[in-house]
Amino acid sequence: MNKPRLEAFTDAVIAIIVTIMILELKAPENPNFSALFEEAPYFFAYIVSALFIAVAWYNQHYMFMLATHISKKIYWLNNLWLFSMSLIPVSTAWVGRYINDPDPEIFYLLVFAFWSYAYLFLSKAIADELEKTGGPAAKIRGMFIYRFIGSVWFPLILVVLIVVVFFFPPAGLFIGFIEVVLNGIRTNDDSDKLDQIKN
């Protein structure tokens, strides 16, 4: 598989996902600021999801810059990762409309968990492929997001969150926001020097 073609395809799909989320934003039904506040839950859900996609794309781009060979396994895992991300607009719209109900929040968390494990499997496949050729597999395995999702803490936190959401549904989005910010800040030191990375 040609790496630039897969990168272009990935970027296009992510752009469509973001566009769908933007189209879900509705103009207030009256000219008062109070109408904006009524839409505040969706705006917050939209901000969390938009940041989530931005951080995800940044980390995926970093991994693909390191990758030297796109195997069939990487190709299909990348598609699985994109599929999991395509569910974000639906979960965002639902949780934004019913932020105080547990079912939409649990669905949002399940989509997040699905995305996380799809990302972990994709990361592992790229790292394994790099290891075969003596490439910088350690850089991928050293990523904060890779270590966090692959740790025993991640599923435990998810279970605790699902329980908490039954009693206080907005907790899912608030914790998700903190996690996204942490993943955005704690990137590899060389992640902003992609043009200097030698494959």
C-alpha cells in the first residue's frame, strides 16, 4: 500500500467527519443570548469531540511519518480506526442533546473505548512493522497515549466512569475533556519536528 495515498484517504475521511459534526451545529431559534446558553451542552460536546479528533489526527500523523511500510494489517486497522471515529458525530449529537441522561453518555464512552482500542491496535501494528526493519518502534511505544490505552488503568477507568455516569451523566464528557487535553499536551518531544524525522 502506497503510504501517501493512505494518508490522503485518512485525511479526507477525517475532514468529512469534522464537517458532519459542524453541520450538526444549529443556529439558535431566537435572537437572544439565552438561546445560545440552551445549546451550551452541545457546544461543549462539540468542543470535546473536535479536540479529540484533532489530537487523534496529530498522533496518527506522527506514527505514519515514522512508518516505512504499510502492510495489509496496518491498512485494515487504519480503516477500523477511521470507522470508530466516524461514530463520533452521532455520539456527540446525542450526548449534546441529552447531557443529563446516562444512556447517551454511556454510548459516547463506548465509542471512545472502541476508538481507543482501534488506535492501540493500529499503533502496535505500525510499531511491530518498524521493529522488523530496525525502525524507531520505541518512539511509538513510548507515546503517552499508547502507554495509557495499553495500561491496566484504562479499562478500569472506563468501568468506573460508566458507573459514575449513572449518577452524574455529564461526568463522561468532563473526564473526556481532561483526557484529551492530557493527550494533546503529552506528545513525544520530536512530534513537532516531523519534517526532520528520518525513516
